[in-house]
Amino acid sequence: MRIPESDGGSVALRRRQTPGHLIRTESDLRTFLLTSDLLVFALQSELRSRLGWAVIRAIYDGLPDFQVRRLEGMGFGPCLRLEELAPDVALIQALKERWDPECHAFLFPWGHMVPTLEDVVRITGLRVDDRAMIGTTYTSYQEPVERLRGLEVRGERSSLWQRTVLQASLGVVSARRQTSEGQAEHMGRMTDDARAVMAEEEGEAADRDLRRFLTLVIGKMILGIRGDPVGCRFLPLLEDLSSVGNYAWGAALLAHLFDSLGTSSRETGVAGFFPLLQVWAYYHLPSPGRGVARRCGAVPLLQRWRFFRDERTLRCQVTLIHDALDTIPFGHVRWTPYVGEDDASQPWVERGRPYFGRDIWLHCFNTVVLLHHRLVARTLGLHQAVVEFPTRQRAWERPGRSFRGIQQVTDWTVWVREQLDDWERQGTEVVSEATSDEDYFRAYARKYGAQVYKGSRRPLVPEGRISSLEGILHSTIQQRDDLQAVVDQLRAELDHAQQMVGGASSSQEDANRSVLEGQLASTTARAEDALAQLQEREQELRTALARTTTLEVEMAELSLRPEAAVVARWRQEAEAAARWQEEAAEATRWRQEAEEAARLHAEAGDLRTQLGEERHRSDMLRSEMRGLERALALVGRSRSVTIRSGIPSRSARHYLTGSSGRRRNEEEERRRRERAPEGSETGPRVMAPPSPRPPEGTGESG
């Protein structure tokens, strides 16, 4: 038989009685059985939520404009303008099961986490600075209810008031959606009903309406309690409406939420403003994927998210969330998600900044809680140092969580004077000189062990940290030893009960002792089964620890290989770069040579053209030389003929000269025609041959 686990994890059994203490009477046995059952078989419960945001938003839309401006001046405007507050009950329950009431923080595999004042002011837009929300609690609130809210009280002697009566006083008699109504029609009807009863002008009636509405907002949303009633401990603070905005309502919200998370896991009601936890988880733990981003850039941050609706059963969703949280890599946790936010559009952030990053006492009347910011120094960008883990120790006593009974009149400004002074001094700044988180992880694992794991699938090792497995093993061994002592005691008590049954003096006593013996035997069997499971779990952890140690050694050896591969890759890239550089230089050289070759080719063409012209001139010179040779030959022959025939030599020279001139003229004309552009109308010019000169001796004599 498998023992159910409390809060989704292992049940830490503790001895309530010494082994030497024997069960002598039926009352002793019943007490022992009750203690054992509570330790071994803690009940699992499912949360229920009743936020009623739709009614609050409908009434807010029905307020006159001057009332809306008054709420803006009090600092409630950003929070009241939210369009939707759908609860993620599975996520809230999963987070509640990981809450440690001793240090007021969540226990995760990677360490403590806790919402801070910066989370409150950025997510909700409520103020976290100025005066602490503290004052006097009274035995009865009948007089302030009748005087400040104008409602009749019938023998009420507590700090609670019926929500339906308060809601009806604001015009919303029935908040149930009718069968034929859509969501918009439903909201419109409630808004019209509220607008019809609201005072349209400033005065006592308007102040009364505003106090009623603030009572509903604060008592049902900001400081909501389990169930349907509305708390009104804060009602005296609403007497002077001009000073309402001077209180740190956001800090009171966080104190009340911390106090509500520390209640028993068997309580099924949700108290406090749990949408803060939803959006906080969306920003810091994105892996579970429970939120859907919308309206990027809207402020406060509640405006940017909506709940991703899941149709699976609540228990199935809670189990899956635990599994996701147990297996989130350390690097996926966002410790500083608000880096880069535009604070200029959020003046409430600038006002609350002096209270960020500090250990400080949070006040909500009789609830006074220390915000252990030093446990989450990583939210400030610092390494987490080893600190002394806090325990639940108070320097004062308080009446208790429930105020349904008659309470004493208590002035908390006197009762918690030291803590109030700490708030007024703005707490203590958180600093850290640690250079790594390793020492903190070891101390954290030794302190909490297996308490940090709630899912059905246990991870082998978170982020390769052997210290976590060692802490889990240490915690399991302690549980085994405690349970072994309980089993030994139960066996001794069972033997003693059997001896008592054997020596009974009457049938009635015999029957009673037989019943006690059966109950004791059943409890012993359950405890032995639990012991066997713990022993099995211990062996699994030892095996996992040995395997993880081996893997760590192998990973340390393998970590050098990627470095060598990187160096080799860099060397190859350097060689390739050198080759590319050489190829680039060679390509440049080839380009220069190609340009030089083109230039030389052009010069060669010019030279070929000049050479052709020179050849043509040389051919003409040869022709002229041949003509001259022929002319000389003719001159020689003419001389001889002249000598023989009596023709004077001057006429021969003139003939030769004319012949040579004609040839030159013909050659120049031919060149001119070759050089003339195509299509030119200029034709060749015909030069008349020179007129022959009369021979000597034939002219007229003067």
C-alpha cells in the first residue's frame, strides 16, 4: 500500500511519543492513532476561489466621474481598471503546496523564491510606501459599520460582514447571470443597477457610497478571506477619506497573502489576492506556460496577461505543474524579469523604490510578517550567500487567524512598536559579498532535502548539483530513522495490547481491547509499508547519487573536448582566412596584369596602324623612285637623242618635271578620296595637266 503524500511530497514523520511510553488506556491509543494518521496519511484537498471581480468592476463602471477621480487620487485606479481577473486555481494550489511558513518563501529545486514589494507594485499598481496599514482591532464593529457605511447591524459582534448585504447597498441585488444573458449584457445590467443608486454629487451620501465600495474592494479583493463574508477590520481607516491614499495597501496585501499561504493544506478556501501570485509566476517561471501574454506595454502588469484555460481535472493540472517545476533548468528561472521596463509610465514604481530590495516587516493590523528578501538576493542581480534560515519565532502573541469570535480591543501600534519602527526606517538593505551560489545550494539541500520536490517524476539531478541529491538522501535517511522508531514503538504497543487481551477479566473489556488491538495492528502494518517504501527510496537515491557522481566526473573530462574543438575550428578558420587572403592578392595581381595586357594590346593596335601607314608611304616612295629611275633613263635616252637629233635638253627636263608633278597630283587625290567621309558630296578634283611650255628658240623675239 502506498502512503499518500502531504502537499504533493514526502511526509516527514516525527515521533510524538518516546518508545518507552506505553499506551495504557483507550484514550492514549486514540491520541496516538490520531497523531500517526495525521503524520502518515495527511489529506489532500483542492482549493476553491471566490474573487467576485466581475461585480467589483461593474460597480466601478457605474461610479460617477468625481468618485473615479477620488479613487485615482487614493492609488486604487490602476488596479480597478483591470479588465479581467480569471483565477488559475491549479497554479495557486501548486504554489501553496511549496510554501514554507517558517521563512515565508517558496521552496523550489533551485532555492527560495518569494514575491517582493517590487512585484506587488509592478503587478497590481498599489502603493507600497508611506504609512503601514495598522491600527486598533475591536471586539465589535457594529458602531463603525452603522456610522460609516449607513447599514443596519443585527447583533453582529465580529469583524465580518455579509457580502450580499454590502453588495445590495451598492445597487447590485443579484449578481447571478440570467439564462439568456451574455457576459456583456450581464455586466451592463449590474453597472446600470449600481449607477441608479449612486449619489451624483459630492456630500455625505457620496462619501457613504465610496466607503461601501472601498469596503468591498479591500475586504473582498485586496484582503480577501476564505468564504463569502467581507472583513472590515480596516473600516476605521476609511473614516477620513482624504488620508486613505497614504496607507501602504500593497504591503498589507503581501502580508495578508503570506499569512494565508501558511494555513493548513486541508483548507479548501483561497484567501488573499492570488492573481498577484499568478502573474508573478508567469514572469519568474515561464516554463509551465500557464499564462498568455496580451496587450504588450500595458501597466500595471496584470493588464498584460490572461489565464490559459485548461480543461483537465484540477488534480491532473496540479501534478503536471509540479512536474514542470521539478524539471525546470536553473537557467530558465528569471530572477530579474523587469529589466528594461519603462518606469516613466508607472509613477507608483518610483514612489515605492526606496522600499525595494530590503528585509522589512509587513503590517496588516494583527498580521505582521517579515519579508526575508535576503533569501532571494538573486532578484537584485547578486549571488545568493549562505544565510541562517529563519524559523517561525514571534516576539509577541496574537489572537489567531479567525476573527469570527469576540476579540479583545488591541492597539497594534503599541503591541508591535519595534516592527513598526522598522517599517518607518524602510527596513534593512540586502547586500551580498558571495561570488557564487554553490555554498548556498549545499546548505539549502541539507536543510530541506526532499521537501523541494513535489512532482510525480523526480529529476535525476537539478543542473548537475550533487549537493541536492545528497540533501535529499540525508532527509530520506532521517525520515527512515524516525519511521523506524515509530514502527518499533507500534510493535511494542501491539505486543503489550495482545498481552492485555489475553488477561482480560470481562467480556466487555475483552471486546474493547480487541478493537484497540485491531486498530493498532492496522496502524503498524501501514507504518511498516511506509518504512519499506522509504527504504526503497533510500536505495534509489544512493544509486542515483553514485550515477550522478560518475556523470559529473565524465562531464568534467568532456568539458575540455569542446574547448579543443573550438581551438581547432579557430585554427582552421585562420588557415582558411590566410588562403582567402592569398587568393585575394593573387586575384588582384591577375586583374592588374589583365589591365596591363589590355593596354599593351591597344598600343599594339596603334603600332600596327602606324606600321601600315609607314608601309604605304614606303610603297609610294618606291613608286616614285621607280618613276625617277625611269625618268632618269628617259633623260639619258633623250640626251642621246637630242644629241643625235638636235633637240635641246631643257625641253626634256620640262617634260620629265611635268610627268612627275602629275603623278604626285594623282597620288594626293587618291589619298584625299580615301580619307573623305562616307557619303560626302565632295568629289575628286581634276587637275588639268600643265600647259606645255613653248620650246626654246620658237617664241617671238622682242
